[in-house]
Amino acid sequence: MRSLIIAFSMYSRIPMPRCEWDEKGMKYSMCFFPLVGVVLGMCSVGVYFGLGALKFGGISQALVLAVVPILVTGGIHMDGYLDTIDAKSSWKSMEEKLQILKDPHMGAFACIYGIVYLLLSAAFWNEVGAGEIFSVAMGYIFSRIMSALSVVTFRKAKKEGMAAASANASSGLVRWVLILEFATCAAAMLAVCPLYGLVSLAVGACCFGWYRHMAYKNFGGITGDLAGYFLQVCELAVLAGIVLVAKL
């Protein structure tokens, strides 16, 4: 229960009881990270049908759905996305890029690509119909499982930081739990819609492989910011993939 509270306290704005963040509690927090995606998916489905029942226009509905993840998570993953964009866009040495990740200031490229991300998200959400909404919502769970797997399996760029702390606290059991969660989520996505499920899995796998290559090449490994960057990219890619296949 302490691990569940820590996971939701760290990765969402959902009110949680206070508890001590000790090593024992941190040990299994990654196992519960995907449950934040479950809540986020439920919120997105609720907002989608709720605004539809209120006769909101497609653009208004899409704009609200584009920011629901930020409202639920507090923007922790978007922060990692923006920091990573700034670091990658600097074209500096690996050490300097890692320093940029720690810089609290936001550069021009982060601002530009943050706007681009939200506009693309709103544009694709505007094309989501009732036949796609559940598959898109499950992408929030899928992306968090993949992000958590990267934290406990990929090489770390730094010995300190959120990713290193989570990985160090995690046990071997956490990896197997995440693999089981991945298999369960994949089966559920295929059961909801085999075509959209296959698209989500293929898109997620491509993002995962590219993320590992990019992180190792530019940063020497992953950090918490890079894990957040991947999560944001994976969510948008799954959304875009489902919409594009639906149009075809």
C-alpha cells in the first residue's frame, strides 16, 4: 500500500495519504506506476463522453483532452520532455547535455516543441471517435509500463536522480511484475480491437527501440527526464497511429 501511495504521489496530482518514502516503499513503486495510466485513461474516456453529452464542439473537446494528462499528472512527464528537447537541441557534449537536463530554466526549443506537441495532440484527438477512444485510453497504461521497464532495465546516465533511485530501490521481482503487466495490457488492447492493438504495440516497440538508441548515443544512458520524454512521445505516437489507421 505504501508503494501504491508513493507511485501516485510521485507521478500524479491525485490526493494521497501521507506516508514515509523509505526504501521498502520505493522498492515496488514502479509496479504501481501503470495504475496512474489506468486512472488517466478512465478520466479521458469520461471527459470524452461527458463533453460529447454536453454537445461540446469537436475542437473544444480535443483541446480539453489534450491537456487532461497534464492536469492529472501535474506535468511531471512533460517537464522531462521539455528538458530533453532543450538538451538534444543544444548539440553540446554529453556532459553538457546532462547539465542542461538539470537546468530549471526553459529554452526556446522546449517552448517551441512543447507548443507543437500540444497542437499535434489536439489535432489527433479531434479525429478520435467512439470506436477509437478505448484503444487510445489504454495507450496511457501501455506507455507507463514501457517507461517503467526502461527505468529498471536500461543503463543509467547518472548514479543519482529519480531514475537511478527508482532502479536501485527496485528488486528483480519488479521487472517480472512489469513484464506480466505488459503481457496483460497487450492482451487487453488486442481484445478491445485487434487492429488498433497491433498498431499500438508496433508503434510502442518502435518508440522504445529508438528511445534506447537516442538515450545511449546522446546521454550515455537514461535519466528520469528521458523516461518522461519517452512516455510523452509514446503516448502521442500511439494516438497518432490509431487515428491514421482509422482514417485508412
